[in-house]
Amino acid sequence: MKKVLVAISGGVDSSVCALLLKKQGFDVLGVYMRLNKNYKKDERAARQVCGVLGIKFYPLNFSEKFKKEVIDYFVSSYRVGATPNPCVKCNYLIKFNELLRVKNELGAVFLATGHYARIIKERNNFNLFRGKDKSKDQSYFLYNLKQEWLKEILFPLGDLTKEEIKTQAAKANLPNLKIESQDVCFLLEEGKIIEHNEYLKKYLKKNPGPIMTLDGKKVGEHQGLYFYTIGQRRGIEIGGTGPYYAAKTDYKNNILYVVADANDPALFGDNFSVGDANWLDAKIKFPLRAEVVIRYRHKSSECKIFNEKNKQYQVKLKQAERAITPGQSAVFYQGDKVLGGGIIIL
């Protein structure tokens, strides 16, 4: 039997992932990643799943690396005016980079996770595709996986819907956490979701400055530019007027510029650059027509990608999009196939 290392979180998805692989005849090893101080309840659930399935369980502590590579990145990005995507960073540096190393140490052939995505071999290339359940598809977070990694990774849930997975778990009487995991796991404490800004306030000091309209009228005061994302309405509290939406940040002069219309042209753009790009197919040629997703669960938009110097790419949209946000990931598709992606630069 081929050994497969399965990342077990204690939730229904990873539990069914392990169940399916065991049914297929794999020698399944379960691994739980301790990433932060909230791990005990989840680890207990993961251990129970492995006990029911009769598979070995390995708890591993990655909290120090997670703090350095993911949480510090999250905070430092906001500090300089970018809106980061910590799950993309975590998938690359922790979940896959580290677990593929552990896979090799334990003598396993494959690493499997409960992601809603698919890997399909086409000729000599392993390509990444959206999952069958489009409402749960997580391919957006996986664009920066390496081509050589894909041949060692399994996504058993890629061809299933969430409801089908829940049915499988119920039939097997698998114990699992009833609460769905959060996209940003460290924003959950004692079962409660913490707002981004409340979390950031633990690390970033207030830095008040003026809130102004684009024509130069002061309408209020902000508590720190890093608490605002382009297009954001929440948190812009100006008594007597509004609502207002964050349109632009001027870090040099510490000014937040706002508009009063959610559909103001200032909130829209039809081009941006991408840095830190990763392409899953080395044979891609530019310029390239594709569709781009500029934030998780956002509708894809038609675009044309131009290759620039210094590993940057210019993206021209067919139609303007609202709130194109520096620091977020832009992921490129052709149909359900993931071509690659990178970090938005304006």
C-alpha cells in the first residue's frame, strides 16, 4: 500500500479526505499542524478522527514559523498600506512546503489535503483546476504551488460537493468540528471571530490624520490608514454626513480620501500590475488573454496580461472593476484551469 500523509484539521473536509483515501487502499497517516494558541480543541477533534479511522496521528508544531511567516506578514502588510492574503502565504510556506518535507521524512508517496480543487495531468504537465463545488472552490489560494509539487499532492474532494462530503461523514459516523473553519484562522479566539481592525490594534498604534474628499474638503479624522481598505465603508464614522467609502490613501501625508457614492468612478480601475508572480505552466506565452479573479469569491473578469521587466506583469481589464486592492492576490484562469497569479500592485 502506498503511504499518503493527510493534513487533518478536525473538520469535516479533512476527515472525509482521510476516509476516502483509506477506502481507496492507501496507508493513511494523519498530521495535525499546531499554528497558534487555539489549537487544543481542533487537535483533540483531529486525534478522534484518526482514532475512528484507525490511522497513525502526528501532531506537529509550526507555531513559530507560522508567527514569523504569516502573522508578521499580515501585520507588516497593513502597516505599509497593502491588504494581504495570509491564506495564500500559509498554503505555500506552511501547509505544502513544510508538509511535503514531513511527507518525505515519513516515507509517504503523496500529501493530501481537504482543499476544494483538482489536479489533472495533461501530457507532461500537472495542472490545477477549480473544484466541482464552485461555492467552495479554493483554487484561488493555491496558485503559487510549484509544478513539481503538484505530482505529489492529492485533492480527494475536488470532484465532490459540500453536501456529498457531509453525507459521507454522516454515513461513516466520523467525529468532526461542527463550526466551519475560517479563511483567516488566527482571527478566531475562544470560538469568536475577531474583526481585522480589532486584531491589528494589538500590533499597530493609532496614527490619527484627516479624512478628506477628493476635492480637498476635510470631513473627519481617521485613526490610522492601515485600518482602511479601498472600497471600505465600515469604520469610516463621520457624524451627520455620509456614508463614505475609502477611495485612496496618502501615506506620505497621512490622509484618507473618501467618496460618498459606492459606485463613484474613483473606486474603479481597468488596469494594474502584478508582482511575485507564479505560473503553473512554464510554456505560457505573453501577451495572454485570460480571466482574472482579484479577490476570493469575486467574479472573474476578462483581461489581457503583458509581460514586463523585473518579473512584473501588466493586467488590462476588459471592463473596469471596483476596489482593486494592493496586496491582494490576482489569480488567472482559462475556464476552470489555473494559469497562475501574483500580488496586486497599483
